[in-house]
Amino acid sequence: MAFEDQFFDYAKSRVDMLVKNDTVPETFFEQYHVYRGLRDLNGKGVLTGLTNISEITSFDLVDGKRIPRDGRLAYRGYDIKDLVKKYSRSRFAFEQLAYLLLFGDLPDKQEAGEFIEQLGEARVLPTNFVRDVIMKAPTKDIMNSMTRSILTLASYDPYAQKTDLGNVIRQCISLTAIFPMLAIYGYHAYNHYENLESMYIHRPDPEKSTAENILMMLRPDKQYDEIEAS
């Protein structure tokens, strides 16, 4: 028997022991007020933190009673539906809303231009990173690929451990710029090595929006239309 088969058999043989010794009695959850799935015993969401970034409203309080209502999602106080209407035809909608989430205010024309420029210049990966990190360990789980890439990128950042706000903002902007690249390159690695399709790697264009770069980098001919990118 191959070691791998024997290894799996050994692990499976210990399942009953683990279930017997590690299962927590159901009554303990109520006794110690432990809420699973972030819901209390009445189904109400459990408050786990406070933030100024987003708010979800799913109930109205009427005479002290919680009445279900159509859900509302707000970013920095702006209803998501209003933001979609305002920026649905904007070439740089993603970038402007990313600015809102990061800094708390919608950018004016100058602020948007500066932020978009910073994102464009930040779309750079270390030399041979795509080859050595992404291509050599392809997986059909793109989130797994992205997670591994992010962890590895920390080794290339001399200020990875600094927690001052200026450095954290730099890291946030860098990750916002790089995440789409990691997803696309991870997909291409999977498509080539797992699906045996052709391989092509396009570099991002700092002059293009995030949406435009995603479409351009995904396709062999780099072609897309304005409606797709808006």
C-alpha cells in the first residue's frame, strides 16, 4: 500500500475518537452564551465590532419592536444604490469608491486623479514573481492562489511590519492595485496547467482603469468594449 493511502486510512481511523473527545455538548452553548454563526438564540445578529465604513440596516424599531424591512447597505453613509446610480457610467467607478472606503469622503476631480495615478503606478509585482510564485503552484482555487501570493509579497516589503497609518495606507493602495493582477495571473496558471489551454501573460497599463485592465489582461487579444468596462 502506498504511503498516501495508508496515511489517509490512519487519519480516517481516528475520526470516531476525535468526535467523541472534541464534541462540545449543545447545552454548553446556551449555558455560556456562546453564539454560533454570529446569531443569538433569537436569530439576531451579534455585535462584534464598530466601524464608520459600512452599515447594514435590516430592521426598523417601532414601539420597541424590531420590524423586518428591505435591507439597506451604506458605505460611509452613502446608500449603495445611490452610489451605483452616480457612478454606473463612470470609467473609474471602482477607483472612486475605493477612495471613499479608504478615506471616508468622495474624491473631487483632483483627488480622484491623484488616487487613480497612484493605483496605476502601483500595479507592479516583484521581478519573476508571476513565474516563481504563481505559475509554479497552480490551483483551481483562485482565493487560495491569491492568499499565497499576498503572504509571499510580505517578504518583498521592507516595511511589512510597520503599523503607522502612513505605511498602512501605502499597503492598502498597493494591495488594491495588485489584487486584480493576482486573481488574473492565478486564473491563467490554472487554465494553462490544469485545463491545458494556451498561456499568455499581459502586463497592466497604468493609464487604464482597474476594470479595463482586468478585461485586457484576461483576453488573448486584449480587446473589450466601453460598456463592459463601465
